[in-house]
Amino acid sequence: MIGNLKPLEIVLIIVVILLLFGAKKLPEMARSLGKSARILKSEAKAMKKDDADSAPAPTADPTAQQPAPRTIQAAPGDVSSARPVAEQNTTKS
């Protein structure tokens, strides 16, 4: 039976099921999806920034400032719950 269904028909069935059984949860799911997208976007920007920062500098400047400690934030822009990250430099022998 499923082998005879086209992709459009499967999508329509899924939409009908969501509307019938998930109508109360759809706004919550949309908010959650939006929040996840914002977090993903901010993490992607942070990774690009880290990559740009780790690029070798043309000249070594001994008077350069130390980088600020890395922090973990619960949400992008949330500085009230930010806490420093303890970076461990361990090597295996």
C-alpha cells in the first residue's frame, strides 16, 4: 500500500495528521524551532569567528592583549546566566 503513494500524497497525510493531533502543540513547536535556528545561527557565527581568530597572524606582536575567557550562554545575548568555561589542556601518555 505504501509503495503506491507518491511523495506529495505522503506529505499531505503528514500535514493532516499534524493538524488533527498536533494543533495545540504547533505554536510551541514553531517557537522551539525558531529558538533552535537562532542558537544554530549564533553558534555558526561563533565558529567562523573562532576560525578567523585562529588564523596565523602575519607578525607576532608581544604586546597583544590576552583573549577574554570563553563563556557559555543559555541563549544568544543572555549574559545574566553566562559562566566561564574552564579549558583543560590535558594530554594522554
